Amino acid sequence: MSSLTITGVTKSFGTGPAATRAVDDVTLHVPHGSFTTVLGPSGCGKTTLLRLIAGFLVPDAGSIGFGDTTVAGDGVRPVPPQARHVGYVPQEGALFPHLDVAANIAFGLPSAARASRQGRDRVAEMLDLVELPAHFGVRRPDELSGGQQQRVALARSLAPQPAVVLLDEPFSSLDASLRGSTATAVRRALAATNTTALLVTHDQNEALSLADQVAVMRGGRLVQSAPPSQVYLSPSDPQVAEFVGRAVVLPGVATEARATCVLGEVVLSEAATGPVALMIRPEQVYVDLTHAEGVRGTVEEVSYYGHDCAVQVRLDDGTPVLARMAGVRHPAAGDVVHLRVTGLVRAYRPAGAL
């Protein structure tokens, strides 16, 4: 196992004016034994970045290193994928249909070890690691559920003890409940082996709940890299705030520790002065159902999820505001409510301001 370091990596497709820069000057460090998620919308460059790390693509500029070894860039001849000692888990698992589970897991081991006692012990160890019963070893891939197939794919990638494991949206085809349990099992398996891992995803909940570090990409660039709580509570800009976990972004005027906006006075997480853009999480918007305290508005829509609900409110001045509240008691469309902000609010200097 080793760390992963990406420095100034750029990759374009096409030539001339029609060229598309899929990855643009990305620098990222994944410490040894840690789990990083690369989060971004479709087309932001995250899968291209993964393919560059795996060696399926060669960067136009910059370097990629595993530990102290540079595998691409800096004038070195690119190390081919098969020599990078990387475990790769694709979206669909891509198990060999003609091999049983044990043979799939053993495939990455040296040929001499596959049929040996050592190889059989390694397969049994990997099945236990990904929380599958030992008797699953004789099953064919088509006898497994989608989540079980993904666990076998991870076991196959971990069996040869790779330097880094790369996961390309491996849970995207699973239903919601299976997705959560499979992702948690995969995270436990990686932690148990102290494996350096990088997962690309467009699912915010997945990125925040699994990772030690979340790297947010937009338009080919890395716009923030930080622990999940920091990305959520202190996003680098309003666009990250709106993408990661949703946010209410309102114009306001700041005076040191406080600011005013259409939702009244708020307390800032950092002092600021003058015009600002205020980032307010929906769960910070308190919906008062019984007292006329706060700013008045009318409920337009309620999305109920059981444990909580999202409430879309239109203020009397026409401003739309999204609130999130517990699902035990909630308003209905057409109800008049009053809103106020709780907790600390992040302020940003508006675009174009000096």
C-alpha cells in the first residue's frame, strides 16, 4: 500500500479550437491508508482522472505518483496499467461469467498461487473481509445479487494487495437500501486492510459518509479538497455549497460578526463587511408553525421522506427558500409559516467584488 499524489495533471481530448480539457491542472494528495471520494456532476472530469491514475490514459502535463515512485509525468516513461499495482473496481463489477467466485477472486494472484493452499486461504480471507460466506466461493456471478457482485469485485481487487484501489461509481446501479449496505461493507473492508482508496461518485451522501477526504470537481478543475464536514460546513464557494447538500444562497450586507438579508439578521461564522452572498443550509431554516416570529411566507411544496421533509416556502417578497425539518410534524402546501435562521452562516464576497 502507498499514498497517491497527483500534481498539476491536465488532460485534453481533441485538437485545436475543438479540444476539450477534461482535467485541468488538478493537484490532490491521498494519504496512505485513507479513503478519498472525488465528487462532481457528470462530465466534470472525475472518471478521466481515475483513468489517468490507473494508467489507461496518459496526462498531457503534470505527474502522478504512488508513494515515492512517479508512474506518469515529469519526463518519465509512463508505467503501464498492469505494472502499477492498482486495484480497479468498475461500475458493474465486470466479473468473469465463466469462473466461479473463488476463481474470480484468485484471478489477480500469481498463476502459481491460484490453485495452491496459499491461494485458497487468500480467497477465503477475502470472502470474509467483504462479509460474504465461505460457501459463496463455488457460486457463479449470475447467482449473486448486484451488491454481492460488487463485493466480489472488491475482493478480487484486494487479493493481490495493490498499492491503491480505484472505485469507479461501483454502487450506482444498486437500489437505495442495497447501495448503502454494500458501500458500508466496502468501506469496512478497505479500512481493515489499511488500503489507500479513491472513489469517484456523483452521489453527495455517498461521498460525505464514506470518505476521510472529499475532493469536489467542477469543469475539469478541483475546486475544494477537505474532510467531509469542512466541505459541507465551509464550502469553498456558493456553487460548491449548492451542489453539496443543497443550500439557500441569499444576498446580504455584513457588519463584522452579523449580516442582514431577507430572512432577517444572521450570525456569521467569520467576520465580513459590505455586500456578501450568504450560504444557509436548509436545516438551519427554522419553520415556525405556531407563532408569528420570523419572516412570513407561504408553503408551496412539501417533499416528505419519513425521517424528515423538505419544505419549499415563498416569502411575501417573492424570495424562494428551502427548509428541512423533522418529519414528525410539518406544514402543508398553502400554509402560512414564519422562518428564521439558526446557527452560524458562511458569507462569501459576491462574484466580481474586489
